[in-house]
Amino acid sequence: MNLTGFLSVMMAQKVMNSATHKQLRDLAQDIIKTQTAQIQQLEQLSKASS
């Protein structure tokens, strides 16, 4: 996992645990889902090209 993706997922997890507004929790959940998928895809492509 790259550092930027890791940090964005960590920040989103923190927001999910502390946010009181549903819109913030929903956005954080979406960030976690999309960033995790993108990071996994990047890692797979990186391994395939090595």
C-alpha cells in the first residue's frame, strides 16, 4: 500500500469513528472503499509488471 493511500484510509477510518454527521460518515466510507480498491489494483499491476 502506498503512503498516500494508507494515510487517506487511516484518516477516513478516524472520521468514521468520530463523525456525528451521516454525510461525513458516508463520505469516509466511500473513501475507504475506493482507495482500498485502487491500492489493491495498483499493487496487482505492479506485481504483474515485475
